Amino acid sequence: MEVGSLPMELWRVILAYLPLPDLGRCCQVCRAWRELILSLDSTRWRQLCLGCSECRHPNWPSQPHLEPASWREALKQHALASRTWTRNVPELQSSACLHFFRRRKDRKVWHVGPGCEFESLRGALGVTGPYDRVVLHPGVYEEQAEVALKVPVELVGLGRLGEVALLVCIEQQCPTARLCNLVFMPPWFSTVVYRTSWGHVQMDNCNFEGAQLQIRGPGTCQARFCSFSQGSSLHLFSVSLSLLDSCDFSGSDTASVTVEGPPVSERNWACKHLAALARTFPSGFISSPKAPRASSTGGNPAGGNAKKEPVSTEEWKTRMGGDAGCHGTVIEDGWSDGDCSEGDDEKKDGRGANTAKKMFTLDYKIPYDHHGLAHLLKPLEDGTLPAASSPSPPPVTPEPLTLQEELERDQEAQIMAASILGCIVRRCLFRDGKGGVHLSNYGQGRLEENVFRGLNYAVRCIQNATIVMLRNEVCECCASGVFLRLSAQGLIAENNIHSNGEAGLDIRKGANPIILCNKIHSGLRSGIVVLGNGRGSIRSNLIYNNKEAGVYILFSGNPVVSGNHIFQGQAAGIAINENGRGMITENVIKENQWGGVDIRRGGDPILRNNYICYGFSDGVVVGERGRGLIEGNHVYCNKGCGVWVMSSSLPQLLGNYIIHNCMYGLAVFCRKDSENMESREGNWPGREGIGEAGNGERRGVEAEGREAHENFNEEGELFAWESDLDSEDGGHSARRSISVALVESNCLSYNGAVGLYVKSSEAMNVFANLVNSNRGPGIAVLQSSQLTRLVTNCILENDRGGVTVEKDCRVELRGNGIYENRGHGVRFSGIGQIVENDVVGNHGNGIQVSASADIKVMRNRVQPAQGCGIALLGAVKGLIHDNILFEGHPDYKKKLIHLDSGNESCVLHNNILRHNNSCTSAPSWVLENPPPRPAASSPSGISSSQFPSRLGLSMTTRVGATVESGCHSGSMFCSIL
């Protein structure tokens, strides 16, 4: 009979009447018939699969609305799995191909029920032989004492699921058994309905109501399409391997699945077959689906890669709802970086800045292009501008790696991803109960494509247990979604963890998991919390839209946080508090409502090579007693300051690009008044409802820690997060302990206000920074009762002045290059000295000193564009000597040195004034011996830097601020987390 003799549609109608055995025979006729039979997947194969009383929808229980890839394949997998329990007998060598399912000649079928051979289950089990089948007819069967299975047997309920109910307690004392299509309820004398300590039990399409199952190693279990409801639970003790597939767990009073104890070395016969079944399921390390990216220009996360489109400053202004520049922005009453200088007044009086600059540039400009930091401003080999001199922010940010890429470079994670050991739970649904999976005391578990919803917690892994979680969904948990502590470890990869009441992942007390490529979002508190000496490697995750910090590190937590995208959070991107540490590298932290990174109260991280951008507040906030190494980061396009540092903090800022921020580039600030007491004590606006008892994630804040000592967890005990300090190790940091804050070799460019703003009561040194093209002065020192040293910096082309020093500030300027700023080069009203600087091409006075006491201006080289070289205004007391002053342009008639009449306390000595005496050509003046400052090597007598500069110079001086107790403040935007 040829297939082509009838239309395909008619063949399909005919074949739809065939039972399963006949369909199998038709598949073996020829290739054409095989293709014809396979084409019935959505019709006859679907009907056969759903009509089988021993199996449910292939995607039950979590996704029954989705069609499987193949109904025929689903039926095949069910048939294979249903025969696992019989595979412990030796296979016949002569008929291995026919021994797919062992049917002994003496295998019998026994019927139990009213009018059948046996009316009770106990009676039937008394006569059954090995591998016999016991069929229970509809009804309720209750046994008053424990029933023992002494020979391999199959118990099958007849009819629809729910028509056969067993109120029994069964102990398996044989190598294997199978339970199918039954409802188990606990008898009056025990809550345990099934136990075994050495055999294998297979459960297919069973319901357990208020019951417990206990499996002890080397015993094993395989549960498929089973329901565990009304507080039912499965307890596995030291199992070497068990498999739970497509089960529904609901209404648990404790954990639905408990895995306790290390896998025993002794294994029973079923382990190799269960391992083969487990490997047929596609593992998470084989392929990595594309995770949603957050575009570089903002917006909600969507599928696909980030758009690699340039983002201009004007686009950023438009998106942020206003001008990113400075409009007289003030932090302290009485001073504004918008104050006009004398040079600005002259611009209004007939000589525009553009005309002055043009004339000066064409004829009399002294070249300075080969100063020590000039390479930061030169175009790159591909013709693009470096970040320090580009008028636009960086166009793209790096994308997180896929799971496959992460595993290729991490052998430990790769081994974990491939491991098959302990309890394997896949495609199960855990809902509406207290706990999902609990692992303890060296237990091991593997969770794949499960759904945890509406629980108290989803997964709890403690006491040296090991967990592997791949592609699960964890949502709507009252407490933390995944909780690891007491040296737990494992791999948590490609999960969707969202909408949980506490942290998505909670890591504490020595736990050290590997967390890769997850989506952790929409939490009512933080995304990931690491505390109490918790560790972990957190890499390539998408962490977004959490109400508190995306990653929160405190109480000596010390994770590695690398390559993540942390964005659109309603608080800080990463918060390090209460002596938290951590290595935070190569993350993209953007569009967060508070600081991109917030470091406070002893927090001491290494923050390196991150992109911290487009925040609605400050980029990096180093608050009260904050510490840390902040190196090589790109901090740009934040609506507040690039970096905000409190004077009582001790950070080290090295080699960062702090550019295109709407306010100050770097602000070091301290204000001793009562206005910031609320923020200092944690009482920020909108705090109500965040620290109630029963929620534990902000217990690190001192005030809250005193008021609420309750922290909800799975066992109901009450304790504060401070209790996690009991395992704190001895060494707090491997880095050298410092007593000053360090700021070195940074680029502060194109910020909307002052490049470096200082209002501090502590000593400070500023070394080898590039400060250019800011919309306020390059550096402004408003308060400095201790000595502030500005050494070997390059300060050029800022919209106001180069350096502004207010009254009563103690400041030393040494070895700086101050070029072409649109106000005065140096406006100095404080106390100190100005030594060996190059001040060239500034539109106001080169150096203007007023109301100063005991100032020394020595060995500087000065050339103004249009004002005086050195202007001494008022009752200046000081020594002005050995300076070289170059004429700006003959058309400008101002003196190179101006001293107010009547000033007898200022001494001028050995200054050299250089005028152009030729009427035909401009002088060929150059800066040499030394070349233009700042120099590529630091002056002698300054101690060498411990940390390498990322800018390729020999950096030897640093910025420091000694600690003054009790001097605290908060950022204009950021509050204490």
C-alpha cells in the first residue's frame, strides 16, 4: 500500500484510530510511513499523551498552557521513565534489544477492591511475587499498622487520579517499587506515609496530602508529576542521587523538600539510571539565552543587546529634564561658583573673550602642549578623542558576559554546572507555603527550571551544603528568595529572581556561592545582600528596579562583584556599609535614584574600572567614615556630583575619569551643624515603613539597629544583623592602613560646576590630576583650616577660574600648570604659598592675591591673556620673588605686577618682567628648564605612591585628609543607606 495513493489528510484521519502499539509498527514499515506517523504529533500523539492516566500535561505544573516541543517525544520520555524501577535485574545477553521492559513469565496482576480477589492492600501484598502489579480499584484503603514491601512490586490506582486513596504507612524493604495514580494520606498513627533506607522507589502521578516521605541513603527516589499539598514534604537524608521532576509543592508548613547530610559513598542499583535520566535534561551550561539588556540611553530593560549609539551631553540634558550645567549652584550660603571674576567684568566692557583669546593665540601665546599630562588630551590612534578631552560622554558600556563565556573562564563553576549529585529538582512548582528547598549539613542539590512563588523563602542552603540553581524563577517570597549561610556554596546561574519582600539573594556567615548571569529585579528591598563575613563571586548579572541597593555589603561581607549591570534602582546601585568590603570591578552602574556607589561607616571596598553613569544623584558617595580604593572608574553624566566625599572619610581616588556630571566633579565637604543630623542618623525623608520589625535589611544603620532588633527568618528567631559579626576574621584589609584620604591622577572634566570643590576642616593634598573644561572654577577651596596642598595638577580651560582659594584657607600650590581658564588663573584670599607654577593664558589676572596674611609667591612663570600677571589687592602681607612674568599682548595696558598703593607689608624681590620690544614680530617665548608644568616626574622630597597610577606618570604625592571626629554631612541628593 503506497502512501501516495491517498491524500495526506485522509491518511491522518485513518491513522488517528490506531492505538499506540500499531502506530509503533507503522513507523517501522518505511521512511515515508515513518514521516507520516511523525506528522501526527499535534493530533494523535497529543491525544495519546493526554489520555494516559499515568501522566499529565508535559509542562505541568508550572506551564501547562504551553505546548511541548513534541508530544510524541514527551510520551516516549514518560514510557522510558516509567520503566526505570525494573532495571535492576540482569539483562539477557542474547536478547538485549528485546529486553526494553522486563516481563517475567510468572508476573501477575492482582486486583484489590470490593468484589475483587482482595479487599485490602495488606492481603494482596501477602501473596504478590517479585515485580507483580497490584491494581487498586476506586475506593479508600486504610491500614491500622505499618505495611512492609518485601518484594519488588508495582501499586497502580485504577481510574482517574483521586479515585483511589491510601491511608497507610509503607516501609520499603526491597530493592525497588513503583507507585502510580494514587492519593496518599497519613494514617492516624503517623504522618509518614512512605520510607526506605536502601531501595529505590518511583512515584508517578501521585498526590500526597498532609504526608511525609523519608528517603535515606543509599536509598533513592524518583517522583514525576506528583502533587505534595496540605503540608506534605519530602525528606532526603544522605541520598547519593534522587530525581524530582514536574512536581507540585504547595501549602508547606516547613520546607517542601529537605536535603540533609552528605551523599553516602555507597550507591544502589538505580543511581546510574537516574544519572542518565538527569543528563537527558538540557543543562544550563550548554547554552545561554540572551538576557535582556538595558540600553545605554536608559529606558526599561528589553530583549536584545544594548544599543550602541553615542550619547551627547545635550541628549543627556534633555533626558534628565534640564540643563546639566551650573547656574550659580551653591552648597554653602555666601558663595557660588557662579561669582564673576575681574576678568569676567572686563569681558562685559568692550573686549569679548573670543577676541582676546584669538589675538593672544595668534601672536603671543606661550606653548604648553607638552606638559606632563598632555597625553591625556591628545587624539587616540584611531582618531577619537580620549575621555578627558571629549565633549561627549562615552558612547557605550560593556555588556555582561553570557553564561557560556563565564563558564569557559571559570573551571570551578563549570564543574559545578555539570555535577549530578544529591537531589535533582527540575520543572517543579513550589507555591503558597513556608519554604521551598532546604539543604543543610553538607547536603547537595541541583535545581533546574523550577518556579518558586508566594513562599516565605524559596531556597535555604546552610551548614556547608552545596546548591546548583539553573534557570529557576524565584518570586513573591515574603523573606529573601535564596538564603545562604554557614559556609554554604554552589552555583546560581540564569535565574529570574524578582518581587521578593527581602533581598533576592542573602549571603552571610562564610557562604561563598558563584552567582552568574541572573536577573535580580523588582525586589521590595535590595537585590543581593552580603554580610557577616559572607563572600561570593557575583558576575554578569542584571540587577535592576530594586527599592533598596542593588548590591548591599555590610558587616565584613567581602564578595567579588564583577561585570554586572546594576541599573534603575530606587536607591543606591551598590552600598557598602558597616565595615563591608569587596572587590567591585568592571560593573555598569547607571540610572539609580541615589548614589551609584555609596560607601559609609567603615565600608572599605576596592572599586575599580566600573562605569558609574546617568544616575539621578551622585556617582560615588563616600560618607561618614567611608574608606576604600576607588581606581580607574568612569564616573559620568550623573545629575549630582561625580564623587562626593565627606571629610571624615578616608578613600583613595586614583586614576578615575570623573566627567560630564551635572554638578561638581569631586566634592570634599564637611558642615558642622544640625541640618544633617537626620540624614546622619538614618532618618532621611521617606524612611517611614522601611525599617519595621520583621524586616532585617537595614539593620546596619545604627539608629534602626537600636530601635528594631527583630529580623525575620525561616525559623522565626529574632536577631539583628549585628549578630553575624560573631565569625569576623582578624584581618580587615590586605591593603596598607592609611590615615589620610588619597586623590591622585584623576581626570575631572566637563562637569557642570567646580571640577574639585573643597570645604573641609582637614588637611588635603591634591596631586597630578587633570582638571579641565568644567563650567565652574577648576579647583575651589572654600574652607581649609588645615593645610591643603595642590601639587603637579593640570588645570586648564575651565569656564570660570583656574584655582579659587577663599579667606582663611591654608593652601599650598606647587608645580601646577594653570592654562587658559576663562577667569583668573589663581584667585587667592587665604594663607599659604604659590610656588613653581606655570600660569599662562588665563583671561583674568594670572595670580590675584587679596586679603591674605603671609603669602609667598615664588618661582612662578606667569603670562596673562589680558589682565595683570600678579595682582596684589588690599593689605596683602607676603613675599613675591623670583617670578618670571611674560607680557600677554601690547594692546593690554595693565601692569605685569600690580600692587595697591599704600601697601608696605608686601615685599617684591628679583622678579623678571619680559616685554616685547619689537614692533614687527611676536617674541618666541617658551617654557623650558623645566618644561611646562606639571612635570612627568614629581618634585624631590615627596614620598612615593604605593599604588600605581593608571595614567602612566610617576605619581608620588597624594591627596590626604586626616580624620576629625564628629564632622559629618550628607550629599545634596544621597542619604545614608
